[in-house]
Amino acid sequence: MAGLSPATPFFVAGNEMPRTVLHKFVAPGYHRKREDTLKSGSPPPWTVNSVSNSVELVKEHSNEGKMVEAYKPFDQMPNGNDTCWSSSISVPTRRGTFSEAFRLFGDMINSDLVVNENLCVNLLKASSSNLDVCVGKQLHARSIITGYVAEGRVLATLITMYSNYGLLDEAQCLFHVSLPCFNVHVWNSFISATVSNKYYEKSFTIFSDMMSTGMEGPSESTYSIMIRACALTGKLEYGKLIHGNIIKCGYIDSTITGNSLISFYAKSQNLEDAKTVFKTISQKDVVSWNAIISGHQQNGSQEDAINLFRGLLVSNLVPNRISYLCVLSAISAISDSKSGKEVHGQVIRMGIEHKTTLANSLITMYSKCREVNKSILVFENMPSRDIISWNSLLQGLAQNDQLDKCLELFKGMHLSGVEPDSHSLTIVLGAVSSYQSIRRILRKGREIHGYVVRKNIHELSVFNAILTMYSTSRKILVAEKIFNGMRKRDTYSWNSMMDGYSMNGYFHETVMIFLDMIKQGLEPDHIGFSIILAACGRLASLPLGKEFHAFVVKWDNLGSKKQSHLSITNALISMYSKCGSISDANSIFARITRRDIFSWTAMITAYAHHGMACEALQLFEEMKADAKEPNSVTFLALLTACAHAGLVEEGYHFFTSMSKDYYLKPGVEHYACMVDIYGRSGQFEKAEELVETGISVFEHEKSSWDIGHPCRKEIYEKIDELDAEFRQNGYIPKTEYVLHDVDEFEKEQILSCHSEKLALAFGLLQTSSRKGVIRVMKNLRVCGDCHDWMKFASQVMDREIVIRDSRRFHYFKQGKCSCGDYW
């Protein structure tokens, strides 16, 4: 709005209004000569004898949609009457049939009647809603000729009309020409124009000017407009001041202002204040109920939203389309199938089940409730569908792992002549990305990529989806090519590339591209931080992880609007755990005030991998007391903890509890843990029973020290030195861990070349002058000989050693290990 200034009207009206534009609305047969009608014979029994009766008949027939009958009063009247015409034209305007309003106006022009103020307002409203600027300007010219432009209602409607056209300069011109103005409708119209066009600060300035004019004061509509502006700008304190003025002016019981206040407080996340206002409205309408239902839904109180909808049902009011849309959103959010079916039944009884927006919401609701077959039925029974209908079902099929049906529906869009939009393409590409291991599916994804290229589609969201598809399909080089060729990138693009590197094991590249994003001037979001912290954990690099933790803290403190995301905090717990610092992980967890299931699971997993079974099981009990339901990952962590501590009975309890108490189906990894638990305790028959179910449970990767290491000679010399010193202190090699058919000397040589020993020797060479912790990451389970060797190393060298193998963490200190020699 800055830069707008008062100006004179932008056109000059002529002596006669042009008829070409308005008369295009006049259908053939509508122009009838009055004298022909009067000569046709005696009038029917219901001949109108007064103007008032004529007006009532016009309203009655027009409201019933009987436009032919509505003409008869005019035909029977010996003289035209502008009041009767104005009344007739107002009806189609209210009903939204604007072309009908202009057809009637065309007839009125032929009758040479004078346009009155009411008719001028109705026609301007019709023009505004019809978004025909040429017609609007002609009506403006006629209002100048007739002098009605000086009337408050006409001027206010003209301002609204130009605002709807997006011509805010013209709207401001009219407003300033009217000053000084004491008509509240004019002020409301211009304030509303600034809010509608997102010039919010200007609206606050105009409101202040209005308060200082000395006029009677703002109306209910004024306050409603300003409350809406406060909601859109997040000005909570300003909104509360206006609320105070509303109370002073005696509008607190007003339905209009009350509804606005409910929406304002709900959008400001002040649900209690919204509920208080709702209770104070003595005459609630359906908008009041919709506002409070929507407010609860938007603030995550889905059950309360559903209960409020039930309250609306028992009131004397009838729910409208918006009511059903609000409650269906709440039902979808919590997958409440039972309530969803109840609402669907009500929609059918109301006879509005075929309304497109409602049907779209029903499709989404059933999909979220995992009853996608019902979504398909709703879709198939729709008399008319829009692109949102197709996208809703595509999304539902994708979310319910119905990939083949999703692709089939996408193909059906083409056959039906419906052009997929960017959202359609993003949904299907996302579905393909979920099945990256199947070549047939990836081939479909490539076909969609080809379609995007042929159609010359350049929407960023589509290319982000293509990038994700290739990066999750282990086609990292193709993903790089897509990424480097993108005309524009957003944070999602960078996150997708980072995630692709991380998923494919390129952790150093993950870190580098994150740093490159920072250099490009882009600000990372909580997803980007979660990805980079996960990469630090996979690298087991505690110093790097701490650096990024500091980065997170700095990012969080940059501005008051930024808030730390729980996902980042959860990622920090996992990162510190995987880097071997359980104390840091515990410290982060302790500072979380509102924990979700992922917070609890991350900490339980950390305890499990560090051999702290008692702490893991105790934390699980605390989680249940916090009313959080475990997921399959939580149970995997519990079973891992039991396996490391030899807790057979507890492990079996958790394994059976998954399906019995929480309806979770055990996966391969859960069976693997149970086999491990039974095997360690010597219960081989039970272990064999699980193996015979056909589940493969053991899979290892082999790794070896790089023979081309530049310090190879020094490392092996250090190994020999340490080996000799440890033997003097009682170390005896456990050659039974060498399965090769060679003599004892060669077996001892093989043991001395195990990767964790070589890594420790290298660490001691690099930190000979320091006494810090040496951390080693290994992708295989540590053998018994190396485990004993590390205990001697920690005692003889007086160093703390942390080894992360494929199973857990081992803390070696003063000749002892945290696992208690059970791993």
C-alpha cells in the first residue's frame, strides 16, 4: 500500500452510458414492448393494483426461481416502477446468478426507467462478484451521472468493487475524494480492501484515523474486519485491545464480532480465550459453531472438535457444508473411522453427499482411516470431480501402499482427459520413491520423468520429487545430475540431496553439501539438521556432531519467531548415542519438556545399544506412565536391551506383548533379537523354532584395515609393542577365535591384525601426548580375543576406550568393560 496517494477519479463519465457491454447479458426474447402486453387482453385475476403488492410478488417468484412469472407484474403495470425492478434484480444478485441480474437490468434500460440507489448498489455488487471490470467502470460512470456516487452505500460498494478487481489505487482514490467522511460503511469498505489485499499495516493506520475523526464510532463490522487483520498478522496484543473496545462499546454479545474473536484467538493458539468468547455469545449461529470447531481442529484438539460438532447437532441449528468439512478434517487427523462413518451418514441424510468438496473430504477421511476401498467407492459415485478429487484418491492410495492402483488411477486421469497438476505428479513420484528396490516401479518413475520433460513442466515441487525418487533408488549419480541442472532450488531440494547421500552411505558428501548450502546463503530447516546429525552419528564423529549441535543452538537463537523442533532434539539424542556419549544423550533427553514417542524411543534405543538394559526397561515404564504408545522401533530397542543383558523372560514378554497388547506385527528384526536371546541362553530348540519360520536373521559385512594406509609400518610396530607389554601383564591370545587351519603362531598373527587393534594403535600414535578417550567404530561384532586385549589396553595404557561394534557400545576403563563380558 506504500506509495498510494489521493488522486482524482481516473475517468470522466460521458452523457450516456455505453450499452455494448451490459447488453451482452440480455438474452433474446427478454425485450418486450409494454404496449404489446397491454393490448393482449384483460389482465389475469391476480392483476397488481399497487406497487407494494407488485414488489412482494417479484420477491416471491424470484426467490422460487420462477423468473418468467416474476416478469408478469411489470407487464401488467401501466407505468414502469424502479422500486419493483430494483427488488427483482436484487434477488439473482443475492443468489449469485449475476448474468441474470444484468439481463434484467437490460430490460429496465429499455423501459427508460431511472436507476435508484438500491439498484445501483445491487448492480455494483454483481459486477464486483462477476469480476468484469469493464461493466464495473460503466456502472461507476452511471452513478456519477445520477449523483449516487456521493451516497455512502454506493461509494462503499464502489470501493469494494475496485478492491475485488485488485485496483487498490482506484479504491483509495475514491476513499480520499470522500474525505472528510463520517459514513462508517465507507471506512469499513476501505479498511476491508486493505486487509483483503494484504496491506495489513495500512489497515491499522486507517483504523486509527477512523477512531480520531470524532464520528460515532466503529460498527460491529469494523471490529470484525480489524480482528481478522490481527489474526492474519499475529498481533495478539493489538487484538486484545480491540476486544477491550468491543466490550466497552457493548458489542460483546454480538454474534458477528464474537465469531471473529473466536477465529482470532484460535489462530493465535489461545484456545481457552476462544472457548470463553464462544460461551459469551447468547445467540450463536452456525458460523459460531464452525469457528470453534475449526479452532479446536487447527490446534490439535481433534476429539474436542468432534464433540463440539455433536453439540451443534443437538442445537436448533443445521450444520452446513463448512461444518462437515471441519469435523471431517478432525476425524481424518486421528483416523476415527467410527465417527467418520457417522458423519458420512448425516451427509447422506442431508442430501449433500455429492457436493464435490464434501466428497473430496470423505475420500481423504477414509484413506486416513486405512479404509481406502471406501474412498474408491466415494470417488466412483461422484457426479462431478475436480483435480482435488483425483489428487485426494491418489494420495489415499499412496498412503495405503496401494502403488499399482495409484499408478492405474494416474493413467485413468489421462484417459479421462484430466491433466495432472504438479501435486498429482508429486504424489505419484513420492509413491514410486517408497518402492525404490523394485525395478518395475523405478521404470514407471522414469516414464513420469519423461512425461514431465515432454510437457515442459518446471515446477520446483515436481523436480524435488524426481530428485527424491532417484536419490532413494540408489541412483545417486542421476540424482546429482538432476540437482545440478535445476534452475531453482529450495531448502527441500538441498535436504533431498543430503538425504540421498546419507541413505547411500556417502556421509562425508552429506556434510559437504550441507556446508555448501550454507555458503549459498540458504538457511537450513529442522529436516536438514536432522539429516546432518544422523550423518554425524553414522560417522561416529563426536567432535563433528558437537559442532553441528552448536550450529543448531545458534540457529535457534537467531530470532524470536524461530523455535527448536522436537525432531532436531530427537536427532541429537541419537547422534550422541551413536557417537558413544550416552551422558550427552541423557542430558538432551532430560531437557525435553514435551516428549513424543520418538523422543522416548531414541533414548530407550540409546540405553539398549550401550548395554544399559535396566535403564532402558525403566524408561519404558515411564513412557507408558506418560500415556505414550510404543511402536515397532520401541520394541526392537527393548528386545536389543534384553539380548545384551541376557533377560530371556523379559524379552519373551515384550515379543508377545507387541501383537497381544499393541496389535503390532513383529518384523524380521524382532525375530532376530529373539533368536539371539534364546541362543545366548542356550535355548537352541526355541531359537531353531523361530529360525524355521523362514526368517533370515544374521547378516554381516566384512571390513578390513586399508593395507595402503600411509602409517601402516608404524601401526604394526605399535601393535607388536603393545602385544608384548600386554603379555607381560597376563594377556593370553584366544586363538579359538581363528577358524583357519593353521598353527598357533599364525593364528596369533591373524588376531594381531584385527581391525579394532589396528585402529587403537593408530589412535595411540596420533594422541600420544594426550589422555583423551579413543573411539573406534567397527561394522562387525567384536571377538572375544579383541575384547580381552582392549581391557588390557585400557589398564596398561591408562586410557579410556570406546568401541562401537555392530551390536552395541563397549566402554573400556581400568581393565573392565561396561558390558560385563556379556555381549
